[in-house]
Amino acid sequence: MSVREVAALAGVSVGTVSNVLNRPDHVKPDTVERVHRAIDELGYVPNAAARQLRAGRSRALALVVLDVANPFFTDVARGAEARAAEDGYTVLLANSDESPEREASHLEVFEEQRVGGLLISPVEDDLSRLELARDRGIPVVLVDREAGTSGFPSVSVDDVAGGALAARHLLDLGRRRLAFVGGPLRIRQVADRHRGASEAVAAVEGASLHLVGTDEMSLDEGRRAGEVLRALVRETGIDGIVAANDLLAIGVERALLFGPDPVQVPDEVALVGYDDISFAASAVVPITSVRQPRELIGSTAVELILEQGERPDRATARHVVFEPSLVIRASTVP
């Protein structure tokens, strides 16, 4: 079924059918109605790929996240999808799984598909691949990550402030031997949260911060770190833990509470997570967490894509930084 058959049945030109499909506000209402009747009668489906080739860009936006299993990114995607739909865009979700190689593979595919924009939480600081996409006319926005000097628009939360907020809460409770759980530190968000916690601890005499690195930000890695921390609590007197996200915090808590020689939370060790996903509040001991406006991050990222229009430009890059807040629960204050 072709557009020519639709035009013949509706008694209009092929150009008029094209206008009805792409710019209906340029066509008289009765003509629009006639064309749509012909489309329905013939069962015509517009060829999106052909329209994309003519326009040079699709009505799809690509969102590449670090870990699709993390509910934080699910909520970011929900916010992005809702805002994109308002302007007739769809959102294609891809998972880099914190792998630079997988990230590069996704970017290659999305460029081939001529997506209308890239929203991405990069794995590493090297953004040269994204610069190439921008030079080819694809708008790029960094999500949950500050742009630094790259010139990309970005939407993020002040993770240095968030890390400091978590550590200060524990210090205010009188905890002095703290541990930070998270990694790898090549992920900017993890490095910034660790930096914030380190600065807060350095400001308090007699306080210390021990780093327990992880290979990824998952529940299983949290359990593994919890095994390490259970021994450290007994051997070195660690009495406060900052986890780089809530999945790690939940894994740590389970290992502390249910391993051999259990450690009581918060009586022996207080625990703070990050992101404030719904599972944090539902943990065995509800977990205090640093809250980020997850859906707002996603919707704002789409706003920044749409602002760029057809010409991505370093000079007009806008950066939105939200302030985190602390949600206090029983893992720190019974």
C-alpha cells in the first residue's frame, strides 16, 4: 500500500497526503478528514524509515543508562518518556551495564538509526564518541552527570553534596569510624559521592573513612561488601556506612543482619544509601537514603534535547543541577 493509492482514493495530491501526515495544521480540516478516511479504508501504515530518511532524523530519542536493573534509572526513563510523548517522541532504552564497550556499541546503532537525540549516563570521562555524534548533528545530553568542560548540556544532582550529606548525618549521630561502599571509581557519580563523604569526614577531628570498593553497583556486590564489612565492624570498630547507591546498601544490610555473627543495624553500625528507590523504604530495616528527583531528571533531560533543535551548539549548552536531600529512616535513627 503506497501514499499514491491514498491520494487517489481521497482525490488529492501526494503532497497533500504528505502534509496531512507531517504538517496537518497546513491543510484544511475537511481535507485532513478525507485523507484519514482513505488511510483507514486502505489500512495504510506510513513508512517511518522513509520519513526518517527525508527528515534526516527520527522521532525517537535514545536513553543509555548505566544499569537498567537499578530502579533509579527506571524512574529516570519514566520521566523522560512522559515528557518526550508530549512532543510526539518515543524513548528507546539501552543498558551499558557499566561497560565502555557496550556503551560504544549502543551509540553506533543509535547513530545509524538517526535518533532525534541521545540522553546518556556515560561510563567514563572520555566523551570523544559523544562529540562525534554531536558533530554529526545529533543532540546529546548528559544524564545524572555534570558536563564539566565538555560543552554538552547536562542534568545532574550535586553528588559531592550528596556524599557529604550522608557522611555528615552519620557524624552528627556520633559515628566516627565510617566506611564508603561503592565502585568502580571511574564512574563519576561514585567518585563524586566518595569525594563528598571524604571531605565531610576530614572536617571532623578523630573521624576516618575506609573505602570498600565494588566491581559494580549491584545487590550481589553489596552482599559481598557486607561480608567484608561484618569483619571490619568486629575488628576495627566501624560504626557507620555510606553506600554509593541503595542496591549496594540493601545488599550490605542483608549481609550484616543475616550472616554468621550478625551485626545489628543501627545499634552497632548505621547505614545510609543513595537514590531513595522504593526498595530502600521496604528493606528489613528501612534505609536512610539521599534522595534524587529521579523522574524530574529524566523529563529535564528531554527538555534540554528539545531546546537544541536542529543545531546542537556548545555555546548554548545549559546545565541543570538539582540539590539532593536526606530521607531519614530506621537504619540510622531507630
